Amino acid sequence: MNDKQLAENILSLSGGNSNITGVTHCMTRLRLSVSDNSVVNTGELEKLPGVLGVNQVGSNQLQIILGGKVKGVHEAFVPLVDVQNDNQGSSEPEKKTNLFNRFLETVSGIFSPVLPVIIGAGLVKGLLFASMFAGIVQADSQLFSFLNVFSDAGFYFLPIFLAYSAGIKFKCNPYLAAMLAAIMLHPDLVKMMSDSSNLSFLGIPIVSVSYGSSVIPIIFGVLFMSYVERYVTKFLPAILRTVFVPLLTILITAPIVLATIGPVGKIVGDAIGSGIISLYMSPFRIVAGALVGGFMPFLVMTGMHNGLGPIMLQTISRYGVDYILALQVASNSAQAGSAWAVFFRTKNKEFKQLVQAAAFSATLGITEPALFGIHLKLKKTLVPVVIGGAVGGAIAAYFKVTSLGVATGPLIGIPLFIGDTFVWYVVSFVASFIVAFILTNVMGFEDVPVEELSAPIQTSEMVDVALDQEIFSPLSGEIIQLENVNDQVFSQKMMGDGIAIKPIMGKVVAPFDGVVEVAFETKHAIGLKSYDGCELLIHVGLDTVELDGIGYTMHVKKGDTVSTGDLMLEFDIDSIQSAGYDTTTLIIVTNTPQYEAIEKTNNNHENIGDKLMKLVAKD
């Protein structure tokens, strides 16, 4: 299954175009904002080839774990949905969530696009220090100076990158946001602030603050700028906006940010950094390290780990080092250790392949495939992961393991930890790995069974390769060509080829002998697979998922065997139409690529049991 086909299947099983309000991605996850999580077929999503796991967060967030395939699938997914998409690969949902979830979404939305800069700068810094310790690079050499510039630039000018990302998140001009950050970092302003503490702009006192490498001031500054820009745009005539919106936005925002918002943000950020350092200088650091290292998987599940990013960057900008990354690495290593234990114990060959990829990824430092594809699936392995992460986190905290930047680990992050505490970094993540590996073997887990059909085959054995297939009409009504259906997902055959029927009676019967693979809880659709390999979706009505089952009666469930003509579903045409929905029913061959041709009826009307389509399989 290629990226486009996988994207189409994900869209279908996520409730279709009408259920998607936003789409973005991170390093391993396709993140969808959905109108209704209850219509998402999580079980079938998890079975898709290439999907390592599925995570639902709150009532309107869906995360599809894809590992290294995520970028290609995201690029294929975006054109399929009617949402606004920016060049960072994200779109923002209009649906409101609670304040805490909105905060996490905002932090994630701002920092995720900037991660390549943060990781790149951090690793260059790590390699520089590793080269110094190895005697390869001398501190007084030009090579050192160049590499130092390469790494410092990413951190010093971080406010500009954050400003652009925040501009997109707060829905204001991202280039004006970047300009605001550039003003705060301008060499002349830096010199003015260093030379004098009594600065003013038109009588407004400007506080002397250094904003290089800062995080919080620019985020709050851009948030304020977004309101200024909207206010100015609203009250200016359209003919004047091109010139005066940028002018007034900068002239109003910059002085206020430099006078109040920036300094306050700097104070808050420094206080956070000082608090973290104070904690790590106290006897309580062991407990804190164990708690963070142990419960990190649950922070990732809920998205709360995104709140740690600004804190880590703040301590780096103020003190040059971070203490939290080592605790995250301890958790990562525990997940890797447990995953490798599962790899050696599982008897399911298909699951074993997934586990191997996820375990290797976690060893490098990317844990989402292991977390969502293994530990949440098996559940029992979470206990060794928590204990292993806590042990490694306590060790890292006790010995005050520091990192020079923000990336991931254990293996990828090694250059970041080169220094006085490097040995304890290795000890902490190795201890996490070993503890989790041993405990997983000792405690065991319930292995993923090799999937078998849930009911006996009555006419022939199910086949993996599609054979020729005849499909008989599952309902009576007017034939409509798929291209004329008022839904792009179906009319553009994103889910596959097929035919549509405008029903005259509310009964749906089995179009062939086979097995019910999906029986949607909203009762508006059924997925079937014939014994000859045809995969068929019968979707009654357009956007009728929104009815939440009202007007529908389902007579089958997942795993049932059906024979041609068996009653599967009944629906009330009048009530569905009265609610404002189109009852046009789609009969879609979802594994269309496996067929050489699909021969459709030439009739304008078909009754239940009439020959509707003939599928000619590829040789």
C-alpha cells in the first residue's frame, strides 16, 4: 500500500472529509483534528499496513502513528481534505476544547515546526564539544569558531523562528511576527540596551533586556501583535490595508513589547529556569527525576510533554544546559528495553516485524511507534517501562546529568551529553533499558494472537488475492454514476471505484457471500469482504454519520458471516431526508487496485438481487 492509498484509507476510517477539521504532523504522528472522535474506526485504523498505532486525545484529536512514513502520508492526505493548510504542514481546527488542551495544542503547534532548528543546533553543539574532548578541534581554532557559530545561531535567533511559527498559530502575518523578533535582536538595539538603562521611545520607557535565545517574550509578543493586527485591519478601509496594516502593527506592537511584554516574559522565563535549577540542587531531585522518568509515557499520551519544551529551552538560554532531557531519555530507553524483550518473546510473526522496527526506533530515540504500537496494545508492558524509566530518571537526577541542547535519545542524543556527567548519562539509560528488559521477561505479557476468521467459512475459503467477483444489488433504487455523487471523497473515487443508488426502500442486503469486517456504531455503513477477496463498503447516505444512528437499524455485527440476500441494515428514508440528509447510497470497492476492470450495470434502475457489477481480477 503506497502513501496515497494509506492516506485514503485513513481518511475513510477517520470519518471522512466532513469529520476532519485540521491536519498536521510531527516526527512520527499524523495528527488529525476531528469533529467527532466517536465515528473514528480505531480498530480498523490500527490494522492498516504501515500504521503502528492510534491514539485518541480528548474528544477531537486523533493521532495516527506512522513512524518514518508520516511525511509522505501527510503530503498525500492534505489534498484529500477541505481544510486550510500552511507551509508548515498544519491547519487549525475551529472547534474549541478546554483551556488546558488548547494550551497544549498551542505549545505543540508553535514548537513542532521549529524542532529541526532546535535539534540541528543542539547536535552541532554536542559534536563540537565531543570533538574538543577528543582533541580533534582546538578551542582557539577557526574551525571551532565556525562550528560554534553554526550551533549558537539556532539558539540565539530562536525568537525569530518561534515568531514565525507563533504567527501562523495565532493567525497573524508570520513575516511581521518574525520582524518583531528581529527588532528585539537587532545589534543596534542590543548595543543601546548595553550602553544605557534609561531608554525611551516617544516617552515610553524601554527596559534593557537581552532577548537572544529567549522563548517566552516573543510568544507573548506575537500573541499581542495578533490582536493589534486584527484590530487595525478591522477599522481600516480595504484600500489602505496593504500599506497601513504593517506600518501601524509594528509601530504599536514593538514599543509595547519592548516596554512591558518582553521584560515580563523574560522575568517569567528566568524564574522558570531558576526554579528548575533550584529543584536540581535540592535533595528532592531524585524523587522528581524518578517521577518524570517513570511517567513520561503518560505525558506523551496526553500531549503534556509538549509543555516541557519551553522549559528546557529556557534553562538552556539562561544556564547553557538542560536537566530534563536526560529524564526523557531514561523513559525512551526503558521503552526500547521492554520492546526488545517483546520482540524476543512474541510468536506472532507479523507483530514481531512491527516490534522490531519500533524497538530499533526507540533505541535511537523515537518512541511513539513503541508506545502506541506495542505498550498501549499490550498494556502489561507499561509497568516495566514505568519502573525502568523511574530508575534511570532517578540516576540522571541524582548525578545532575546535563545536556547541551534539545533532541532525543538514547543513541541520537549522545553528542548532547558529552561532558562531566556523560558517564552517568550512559549509566542512566543503560539501567533503564536493562530493568525494563528484565521485568518484561519476568512479568510476561499476553501475546497478540494470529488473527483468524471469527466465524466459519461456509462456501469457500477466504483468499488474500482478489478473484473475479459478481456483486448483486444490495438495495433497490435509481442508479447514479459515482462521478455524479455530491461528495468529493466518493465522486473522485478516493476510496475506490463503484456505483451509487438512490434508494426507494430502506433495506440493505448482502451483495455476495462473505464476512462483515466493519459494522459502524453509527449504523450508516457496513464493510464486507467476500470469500473471493472483494472488499466492499456500503455507505447509506451522505454525511449521515452526523445522525449518530438515528433512523438506522443494524442487523449484523463485525465478524458475522452473510449469504447473498441476507438482510443487514434497515433505514428510514423519510426521517433521514427530513433531517436534511441525502440518502444516496454508495457501493464502493475499496480494494479497486486489485482488479483489472469493474463492469457496471447499464440500467437506470436496479432491484435487490439484480446484477450490479462484475469485477475482473488482475492476472
